[in-house]
Amino acid sequence: MEDTNEMEQLTAEENKATDKLNSHGPAIQNRLLEKTNYDKNIRNSLELELINEKYEMEKVIRKPSLLPKGPTITTEEINEYEDMYKDMPLTEETTCGIWCIKGPLLQKFANKKAYVLLYGLLGCFTSATYAYFTGTITSLEKRFKISSRTAGFISTGNDISQIFICGFISYYAGKGHKPRWIALSMYSIVLFCLLTALPHALFGPGESSLQLTLEYSGQLHDNMTDAIIAKQYRKTLCQPDKIEECEEESGSFYPAAILLIAQFIGGIGGSVYHSLGVSYMDDNIQKSKTPVLISFAYFLRMLGPAIGFSLASFCLKLYVSPTLTPTISTNDPRWLGAWWLGWIVLSVILAVLSSLMALFPKTLPRAAVRKAIAMEKNKGKIPEEQEEKASFKDMMKTITRLLKNKTYVCNNLASIFYCLGYMPYWTFMPKYIETQYKQSASVSSFVTGTVGLIFSAIGVVVSGAIISKYKPRARILAAWNVAVGAISFLGIISYMFLGCDAPPTTQINSFTGEVRTFTECNKDCKCDYVQHSPVCSQHKEMFISACHAGCRDIHVMNKTHKVYTNCSCVMPSLNESINEFPSYFDDELKMSGVAFSGNCPLDCTKPFYAFLAVVCLLKFVGATGRSSNFLVGVRCVEEKDKPAAMGFSLTVLSLFAFVPSPILFGHIVDTTCLFWGKTCTGQGNCWLYDEDNLRYIMNVIAGNLILVGTIFDAGVWYYVKNLKIFDDDVNIKALGVGTGSD
């Protein structure tokens, strides 16, 4: 009975096809004949990959409006594909898993949604590692006594590796199993995390940090007197007969070398992830759906810095040795947080995600289906392009093609100058906030990672959705990039006017526009090797330390709060800060010149909030240009050149932007330093900066670099005239295939 019904249905379909052939012109007849011949080929010798088109066929039933005008596929034909899906095995290239870890459960995840999600999560936590390093960079400077220039050079280690390795690996790995190459590169990120935490295991928290704990100084005993406690602090006082003792633990070379090697290894992973990951996505996903999915992956990546900075904020609230009790607060400039702790957490998460990435097939099943159908349909019409084997000669030909592509070159030049301009805000933003707005390291890291980057994530998602819906032409996308550059330039220039101006009564008493730490009042105090321990006088004048204030006596209250007296650089007065004096202070002590431990109070709330508002605006606007920039960069090159183009772009960005920018701006930050710490072997880290000079110089240079990038974006707009962004992948929708979602 069932056989009879099937025969009747087939007869009805044949009659319908005959009527169409009799009623339409020769062009329609040829198209229907091609369709009939194709169906016969499907029944006789369908490629193994066609099995997995089951869900695509279901999508055709659910959304017939997605099909273009022309012949459609019937329910019976879809059922036939479904039967083939059940009976035919998968190929090695489309099978999800590795070695013995395979099976139908894993195969369910061999689709674009699972890949984009995992790719985005990997990008998220990879970005978190970079953000965590940036969030803890000031702590590294304090712990290992290194300058901002050295810290900036260390941060370029990953970019240096990209210069020498990225293009080479991207070219050869692009011809191989991309997900496994990505997984292997992610394991190098895991190694980077572990190596970055290694200096803490080798060198410990540091002697100076241990001295600021109750356990180290033995102050947990209740019977300890204030006099005994005060003795611990006398070496910070002005003592003409004092024997100067330099800080022995200067060994910054070996920790810095380890950190540089770690960054170098991490750069290998980052380069492969970006170049191959996006290429794999673009190869396996329909171009009409690429923008929204790439935006989703970018959205997840944008959450990475928020996670990294938030993790840094949490870890920096803990003391560098969490089992000890510090005697100072987190607002004290000597506070050193547990910078090493987050690296352990990040390494575990990345190890798990990397292992999952290795399980993805070389080609997603439905992408293989679309490719097979296109090959079958175009058989005899378009010669099949033979993929060239990887070779040095072919690589040079590829690079030559890229360099002759004016759109690609202008797009890369624009990216170089944008990255040059934005790099100081990526690398030194926590330090900038600490210096300009007097925030703690923990608060600076938290704000850097959450407020602005949330707006970046929103900008990426919104722009991706708009581009996917309206499908603007390439020129419109390029024009928007020009507008984004102009807005960014104006916003960065506005940073110059958003400083926290100290009131006239608050000053660094020993400076007169140049680095000069000694005056007549403290010239005999021998303060060369005294650590930075700021004190505030009763007149709200700030000094680098009690020694620089000329203080000769100390009074300790509650074993932690310190009041300095007999300060030769502080003018005596009975009318100010009376309530802050201990009850046992007599008039003579009050008249001797008094200073209190810690920075002078300064309210930077309003300029800080104004700065954050501009940051959020620029983050949102800048993020809206990422999808359009990516689409132009990918579509302007030949299909076969995409992996090499991505790798080459990352190489030139590393060479001309990521490497020089942190070193350049690290040098700029160092030139504004007013007070350097000293060690037995020389200069240590900077403790105090000229806020105004730092704000003006840094923002003017960065803004002008952004302006140059905007000019090259205008060049992209000019050359991108005929570039097609949203071509159909392969015109196979007439066959009812490839219209569904993976």
C-alpha cells in the first residue's frame, strides 16, 4: 500500500514538471532539466558529506521564504536525504573528535554555533590574560623594581614572537587542521600563564612587603610597647648620623627575563588563534551570517578584559602573601597585591577550553555539504581550482598579491596607527587612573575592565546586528570607520582637560619643576635609600617620606597609625589639624612641625567620573567599527589568501604598532617621573609622576596617531568602491540546501 502511494506521488511530481516544461521558455526548461539531472546524481552517487544536510532540509520546510525564486525541493526529496543521513557514514574530515574520543554525542556539536561559542570563550579568556597582565603591571613594577619602559618592553614580548612566527605559522597551518592548530596554540597561552606566575614561586613576596606585616615584625604580641614598635620605623626618619642602607633585593633582571619569555610564548598562541580562528569561521559559515556570528564571538572576547581586570581587582585586594596580615591599607602606595594568583586560575580554564577546541573537525559537516553541492553543480562549467601545496615560493606569491591590494594595504595602515594610538590606554590605563585620579590599584583595574569594556561589548553586538540586517555596501562601512576615527580623535584630545587639579595648598614641597628631592631643611637627612612612604603635613603639604620632611621623631598609635614630629621642613602651627593630634601631644610638640602618614586627602571624584563618561563613549563608538573593519579586511582579498592575509596583518601590526607603542609610551611615562626608588644596583621603579605633563604629552601624541589612522581609513573608503561584502556563498539555495542554521 505504501509503495502504491509513493508511486502515485512520484507520478504527480513528474506530471507537474512536464506541465512546467510545456508552459515556460527554454531558459526555465534548461534550469529544470539541470535540477532533474542533479537529483539523479544525488540518488546515485551523493558524497558522504551530504548526509549531514538533514537539518538544512528541515529549515527549508520551516522557512520556505528563504528560498529564491525558482524550483523548490519537495518533502519527499527531503525525506530521501534524511534516509541517506541515517545510512551513510561520515568522512574523516567532518568527524568530530580525536583519536579514541569520538562518537555520536560529540558529533552533535560539529556545527557553527558550538564552534563560535567555544571560539568566543577562548578569545574571552585569552583577552583576560592580557587584561590581567595590564591590571597587575604596576604591582610587577613595585615588586621587582622595574621602570615603566621595562614593563612596556616586557609586554611587547608576545608581539615580538608574532613578528617572527605569526605569518609563517598562519600560512602553513592554514593548509592543515585548523582547530587542532588553534588548540595547540592555546596550550602555549596556558604555558604563558604558568611562567608569568613563576617569579613569585622563585623569589617570593619580597623583603619590603614582608616588613609591612604583623607576623614578620612580631607585633601580634599584646605586651609589645609603642616604643618598641616605633623603633621599627626610625630608619625612615631624618638622622644625620644614620648609616644609609640600600635595598638588597634589587634582582629585577631574572624576573623580568622570565616575564619576557612568557610573553614571547604567549604571542605564538595569540597569533594562531586570531588568524586561523577567523579564517575557519569564514570558510565554514555562510557569508550572509558571518557578521552577526563574528560579532557574537567579538562580544565574548570583549567580556575577556572585563573578566581579566575584575580578577586583577580581586587579587590585588589580597596581600601579596595572603596568609599574612598587612599593617597598611590598599590605598597605601606601598601596598602589593597577590598579582600571581589570577594566573593559576586562568591557566586551568584555558587548558580545559583548548582541549575542547582540538575535538572539532577539519571542516564542519554542513560546510562540506555546501562545497560538494557547489562542485557538483558547477561540474563542466567552471574548472575546479586546484589548491596549491604549501611552499615558500607560493607564500611569496601570496604576500606579493596582498601588497598589490590597495584596499588591504590602506586598511592595515589605518589599523597600525589606530593601535599605536590606543596602545597606551590598553597597557597603562590602570597606572593612568592611579596617577591622575588617585585611585588604588584594585579600583583602577576594576574600572578599566568593567565600565569601558562593557560599552565596547555592546557596541560590537549592536553594529553586528545592524550590519547583518541592513547589509550596507562596502563604502558605507568604510565611511563609518572614518567617522569612528574622527570621534576617537576628539575624545582622546578631551582627556587633556580632565585632570584632577590639586588645590594650591597641596604640593610636593621638595620640587620646583625639576627633580630635586633635597632642600636646605633636609639636606643632612641622608634620604637616598629611604623607601617611598608619603606623609602629609598639618598644612596639607605632601612629602615623599618623613625623612624628606625632615622629621626626627615618630609616635605610633594603635601600633599602625604614625604621627611624625620635629619636622624641619614643616612650618609649625597651632590652628590646623588640631583634632588629629594624639591626646598626649603638648603645645611644644604641636609647634615642632607635624606630619601624618599617608597621602594628603584629595577629592578627584568629579573629574574621574567625567573621564569615565568619555571613555565609555569612545569604547562604544570604537567597537562599532570592528565588524566593518573586519569585513572589509577579509572580503578585499582572494578566498585562498585569507589565512595568510590574517597572519600577515597581525605580523605588521606587531612590528609597527604592538611592539614600538608600549616602549614609546613607557618612555613617555618614565620621562614624567619625579621620584625614582633606588636600590643597591641603581634605579628602581618610579613612585611619583608629574600628572599634568603625563596627561598632556600622552594624549596629544595618541590623538595625533589616531588622526593619521583616520586618513588611511579615508583611503580605504576611496579604494573600496566595487568591493562586494555580501555575495551569496554559492548559489545553492535553489536546491533547498544550505539555508538552515547549523
